[in-house]
Amino acid sequence: MNKTLSLSLLTLASALCLSCSHKGHDHEHDHEKEKAEGSHGHDNEPAGHNHDKEHGEATEEDCTGGIHFSEEMRKTIDFATAKARMEEIGNVIRTVAQVQPSQGSEVSAVAKVAGIVTLASRSLTEGAAISAGQAICNIDASATADNNLSAQQAQALAEYNRAKREYDRIKTLREEKLAMESDFSAAKAALETAEAALKAMKKGYGNGTQTVTSPRSGYVKQLLVSNGQYVAAGEAIAVITQSHTLQLKAEVPASRYGDLSKVDGANINMISGENIPNARCRLLSYGRQTSTSSPLIPVTFEMNNVSDLVPGTFVNMYITTRSAEKRLCIESTALLEEMGNYFVFVQVKPDTYVKRQVETGVSDGIRTEIKRGLHEGETVVTRGAVMIKLQQATGNVDPHSGHQH
């Protein structure tokens, strides 16, 4: 019986060894087959992430989950894209400036006589356009007892007639060699003076009134009189402004004084954030010291009034400085802010966009430096990014993404 049991155990062990040997051979064969297939099975897989990023190309990670925004959808909105570029951008001083009229752009129309005012037109109000020589008001000087215009005109005419008679008398005596040359010269000068005074008195006057006209074309900034008001000679009637150029008065911290010597211009936008293109701000002057009342340095710019800015209002100002250093920049309109973080939409395919967080640097109000998150040459949405964000929020998916956000 023991011999029979031993034979059975030996047979079982041989069977087990044969089974293990066969399985090991199959496993090795499968492994070699898998290895052989692996050398050809991944030829069509996308390139590595880092390689694509170095060349500014879309990666598999970017394309997966992208937002589909077709050409038809883009045509229905204000849409634009631009590439991230290396550009020269120096230090930027951000401040607030007040709009003021330029020196010499405002003139006053004044009364030359005292009298009662009658406005020339009911439509003549503050802000109204006015041309050079256009009547502003009439001043009735005959209504006043003193400094009566009619009396002044009569006096000027009488003086002219007296000077004319004296000149004619001296001229006759001179021809007869009975008057000295100096007497003739004096009579001639007196006549010319009287004639000039009479012409000046008659110019702009009629029936004892003076017509006050605008000395230049522009806009009525201030109308300082009203109907029936009495004015004295020399009193201002109205202020006329030409808003072709404006001044911008700003103040910057003393710590930025070193940058003021390198200023090459400034960009401005409204307090609401609307950009003012082609403003062409030029630095006029800046202070060389602070005062005890203010630790800030005053800075004055001049600009063309390309947006009908109103003197007295305030604008955001980005004072730019010269720099030879180039930084990666995009248009500031491409940035979207969410809870203190900034994002852009990057175009990875003609109709596909991905949202990417970026780290920003200096901004001159038009361009913004990108420190991290973008590569040179990548295309970002500069106008219409909000609509792509809304498209993402609706739950629509890229047909190639394979899953929904």
C-alpha cells in the first residue's frame, strides 16, 4: 500500500511541474509578443506635453475638454484674437489725472463799455458751439447816466472835426511858408489820433450800444451774464474754449522720481475702464521736489482731445517709461479676472479654445506683461472672451473632448 501511495504522489508532482513549465512558457511568449507590438502600437500618439509647449502648439491636455466656438458664433459678436509677443515695456506709473484746459486755449469776451446786457440769442448757452465774430450780446450804454456811449461818440466826432480843421489851417499856412514844419507834423498826428478814436468808437457800436462778439471759434465754457444785467467796462461776458488740446495734471509718489526722467508718454482710459486710443500724451513738466503740504510730485501732460473729454473730470493714467528689455505681452483686453486670479482663452484649434490661468506683471493700460502661463506665439482672445466663458457655462462640449465640463 505504501508503494502504491508513493507512486501516486510522484505522478501528481510530475503533472504539476509540467503545467507550471507550460504556463511560464506562455507568459514569456505573451510578454515578448506584447513588447513586439508595443514598438508599433503607439506610433500615432500625440507628442509629449513639454515638447508642444516649447513650440507654442496645442497639447493633448489643452485640446481635451476645449470649448467649441464656431466661426458662425464668432461672426455674431465683436470678436478678435492676437498672438502673445515679446515687446519692449518699461516700468509703469499708475495714477489718476485731472483733465484741464491747455494754456491759451481759453479766451474771455469782455465789455468795452458799461451798460445793460441783452443776449444775442436764446440758444447761446454753456456748451454751445460758437464761431469767431459771432455776436454774444449787446450792451446798451445809453441807458446809464454816467459814461454814456452816445455822449462819448459825439465827443469823439467833435474832437475829430476840430483836429481836421486845425490840420487844414496849418497845411495852408505851410504851403504859404507861414507855418513851421513841426507845427504841421503835430497837427497831422492829432488828426490821425482823433480819426482812430472815432473809428474805434463806431466799430461794434450803433445807436448807443456795443455788440460783444466771440474773439475765436470754439465752445461757450461759461456765460457770465444774463438778460438785463448791468456790466461795467472791462467785465468778462463769456469764456470761449477751444478743446483741441487738453492738459492732464497728476501726482506721483516721490519714490518714482527716478522714473520720471525716462518717461516717453502715457496711456489713459476713463474711470469706467474704457480705453481712449490715440490720445498721444506728451510730458510737459514735472516737479523737482515735494512740499510740506503734499509728499507727491506734480506731473503735467498735454494731449489731443480725441474723445471730447470734459475739463474738470478725472481719468486713469498709465505713465510709461523707456526700456530696452523685452517682455512677453498681450493686449490687456484679453484678461478675465475671477476672485483675484487672471485667465485668458487660448485658441488651440480653429474652433476650439481653452481657459488658462496666467500670472501678470506690469501693464501700461493697453498691454500687460505675462510672467507665467503663456508662451510666445500662442493666440489669445482679445475681444469676445466673455462670450466664450458663457459658452463654457452652458455645458456645451467639444465634440472631440469625450467628456463634459
